Amino acid sequence: MFDLRRLQAPEMHSRSHALFRQSWQILDPHLVEEGPQLRPFVMLPGLLDEPLVRTPWALLPNVCTHRGSTLVEAPCQQRSLRCPYHGRRFSLAGRCEGAPGFEQLEGFPSGRDHLPEIQVEEWGPLRFASLDPGTLFQDIRAELDPWIGALVERAGQVLLREEDHHISANWSLYVENYLEGLHLPFVHPELSRALSLSEYRYETLKCGTLQIGTASAKQACLQLPKGHPLEGQRIGALYVWLWPNTMINVYPWGLSINRVEPRAADEMVVRYHTWVLDHISSRQDLSSVSQTEAEDQQIVRRVQAGMRSSLVGPGTLHPEHEAGVVAFRRRLAEALRPGSVE
Ligand code: FES
Ligand SMILES: [Fe+2]
């Protein structure tokens, strides 16, 4: 079984570079708003450190194909991307359209002089991007659609919250904590009252895991579409974890996204995006979600502190209640094997 303490080593942090490059990452909502603006950003700072720019037409490297200057420093409105170094100009779709001094050069521009477009996929209010997709996005959708496809499409009406939380712990601890319900009665007393814990269930998927929270009496339930595998049941929430670092939580009032970004071996940022069906009725639900998040952060910090122990190692996992944790560790072990590229 993979020992998470190995991830505390800086070289293991660097080794996780490949697995994140191949994964699908949800883009921040403000990056994908409609509009004429160019929006530069860095994908996964501290790990991938990939400089990108979102234009109205494409997601592109924010780096000139000549000698590598960045193209845009801050959000701005321009009809093309002009490099500040030697004046090379790119269309907003990434084509090299002019390069002072190179006019007579034979064979210019060639394929490598244009900016390569990065694949972006839409799903309801969410936009996913991958630098080097290890899995087809359609395959992920095919697996998730029967469970949450229609719910994601209709949940994202209003973006209510976009918030970052820094946690001094390795990213894998946050993911592991998410993957089991055993901690619910101890860490989340309020959430535990809203769910019927004896009916809490897990499904292991190829792209991640699904946890099914049955609502306790008097709690609001998801309006499941016709033909849904759980049709007719009182479901309070569906919790999807997508390998390696994305969580999609579907509630009766909307959608809460958690993206766990590794910054260093013992540093992460969790980005929370909350989409609601309408502002007013979800106020109470949102304060419960924030409370649950704070409780999870607190316990993850304690586990990080426990990682220092030289006397206590990885414990026995419950094969059923912690099946998601087991699957995560197996997958990590495989992805981080020396020389392994998923
Ligand atoms: S680095 Fe961009 S034109 Fe030279
Ligand atoms: Fe939790």
C-alpha cells in the first residue's frame, strides 16, 4: 500500500508533475466569462507553473514562440497578441501573423511558430482544460453523466463564491479525507444530522469515485431526472471525486466545486467555487458548506502534523468504508512509480 508520507519529500512533489499535466483541471470561473478580454494566468503554480492566456477564441500558451517572452502581463483588451520583445504578432486563435525581420525567411512561419491551442471542454457552467490529456474527456463524461450529468447542467445558474484557502499540508491528505464517510459523525456533526449515515454508499469509478448521501427525514432532496440510477430515492447529495484533485458536490440548491492544488510538498491551496440555483434560498445551505470545509481543513492539518511520527506508520484501512482511499493510493503508487507516465 502506498505510504502517503512519501509525498512529503520534495522530489515526490516534482514527480507528480506528469500526472497533473495529463489530468483535466477546472478553470476558474472568472477566466471563462464571456467577453473580449485577454486573461493571463498560471496553471497550478508551484507544480506545473504553466503560463497560459485565455482569449475570446482559445486557451493558449502565454509565451512567444520566438524566444519565450510572456505575451500578456495583466487582463487587457486587444485584437491580437503582440510580443513585447521583438514584436511578433499572433491572432487570438494563436496563429503567427507577423514577425518583424522574418518577412523574407523561407518556410516561415512553420507549425512551431504558431501558438498551440489547449483543449477546453464545457460541462454546464464548468470549463475543463488539460495540457496533455491522459484520458478523453468524453470517456469521463460517459461515466459521470448517468449520475450527475443533468444535475451539473442545470445547477450552475449563479456563481456565488470563488474563494481560495491555503492549507499547510500535502494535497493528498485533503483528497483522502474527501474519499470516506467514516469521519462524518466525528468531524461534521451538523452534516451528519442532515444525512442518513447508515445508508451512506460508495461507487468506485474509472475516473474517480462517487459517494451517495441519503437525506435524513425532512431534509431537501435532489430532483433526480427520469431514468437516474437512484430514481425514487431520497438523495441529499452526490459527491464526485475526479482523479486526481477535483471534487464536484451536487446539492439540491446547487453545485460546489473544490479544486485541490499542490503548491509544495507540504502546501496546498483549495479553491472553492459555489454555483447556486438562486441567491436567497441557499444562504443557510452555504453557511453549512463553509462550516464543513473548515472542519475538513482542520482535521487535514492534524493529519499533516501526525505525518512527522517515526513510531506510527500507515494504518489498516476498512475495505468497504475506505475503498476510495485504497483506490486513490493504488493509483498514486502507479502514477508516481519512477519512469511511469500515466
Ligand atoms: S521573444 Fe517574442 S518576438 Fe522575440
Ligand atoms: Fe469531511
